[in-house]
Amino acid sequence: MRMMYPPVNGYPVYRRYIPIGLTLCTSVGLSVVGFVMVWNWESVQVQMELQQQADNLSTALQRSINPEGVTRRATTLIGSRFQVFMV
């Protein structure tokens, strides 16, 4: 049986590419892990900002509107509007 690439110094030729392949796979893997971590962190930050804005708006409306049922309806309406953006 004839080999396509004869061994060099007793080792197969592909063996010299193993460190390059491992380095490439490791760097791509670490980049993907970092990307996912930052994406999740950013998603949580955006959700917290939207919730804070909704809370601030709700508080401002409660202070500016009379304490009858109007305030309760307004905050319920605003809460339902922000739920659309948080999904």
C-alpha cells in the first residue's frame, strides 16, 4: 500500500498542523463564549433600563393624577404597553 504523503522524520506530515488547528479551535471557542456572555449581560441591562423607565413613568403619573381610579387605570395601561417591548 502506497502512502500519499511519506512520513517526515518518522512522523506523519499532518502532525505539524495539529498545534495550528488546536490554536484556531481554542481561539474561536473562546470568542464564541465571550460573545454569548456579553450578549446575555447586555440583554439583562436593556431589560433593567426599560423596567426602570417604566417604574419612573408610573411613579410620575401616580403623583400627577388624582388618587381616584384614574391612576390605577393609567399605570395598568402603561404596564401593559411596556410588556410589549420587554418580550
